[in-house]
Amino acid sequence: MLDRRDNILFDEIDKDGPQNYSRTYAIAPGDLARDEVMNLGPVSITASARKGDLPAEYIVEGSTRFTADFSCSRCVEPYPFAGFSNFHLRYRPHPQNVGEDEELAINPDELDMEFYTERAIALRDLAVEQIQLSIPMKPLCDDHCLGLCPQCGANRNREACSCEMSIADERWGALLGIREKIAKKRES
């Protein structure tokens, strides 16, 4: 039997009407499969679930809150992050003529829709999903972070290095002479 405090149970909504949920979970950074997450504090989720307008459709709305330490994508230093996200999801039964592993085409107005085969949604899984969506693609400690020197590895936010910074990428070196040749041809 599923714990009604940790799961949104559609049968319960059918029987007793709209339901409210509020839980806090300890989630390990490894559960997120994101190398940028170094530490993750308690994750709070609140949700309300009700029947939707269509048969067997359910609407789940709520929010998640969490704190974490991320590794900056430029300087690799840890920095604190406070995450908050609101969500609005529609759950509908998985179409019977489509396998669970097959992809379904959805319209832009259906981006908040998910399909279910089980009549329960685990709150912890929903919280993990919302955290995943809240993590920036490239977490930065500061928009103006200078990152690491590509030659000596020094954190350029803390120290200036004496490495020569070449503006041109060496991979384009073979093309450098072409510009000069074109310029000489124009002059002649």
C-alpha cells in the first residue's frame, strides 16, 4: 500500500475531492545526475491536486524550494544557490495504442502534460523533477565570472596570471595567411 503522505493518489481524489500535500525530503546530489550540484539541502514541496476537465485528467499545482551549493561552470568554485519553482501539471492516462517507451508528439499548449500508467505520483519524484528544471544549464557564481586561465588554470577572479592570452584560436592558424593574400590581390 502506498503512503498517502508521499504520493498523490488519484483514487483518493476521485473519492474525497481535491487533496493538498506538503513534504520535505533529503535528496542526495547524486540523485540529480548533475555534476554541478555539490551539496543539496532539504527540499520542500507543496502541491494541490484535483480532477481536471477531461475524464481521468488530474491537475497538480504547487511549488518546490531548496538550497544547494553549485560548482560554477567557469571557475569551478562552489557557490550557494536558493531555488524556487512553481509548477502546473496535467496528468492524463497514457494512450493505449502507444507503448510506454515510444515518443508522443505534443502541441506547444501541451507542454505541461504528463502521462500516467499508475494511479499515483510520488511527491519525491515530482520534487526531483522540479529541481532538475530549476538548475541553470550553465550555473555561474556571477554573471561577470572570469573563469580559469586556459593555460595555467589560475582562477582569474582571484589572481591575474602572466600567461599570454591569444585572441585567435590556434585551430584557425592555417587560414591566417589567406586574409593577407586576398588583401595583396586587391592592391594589385
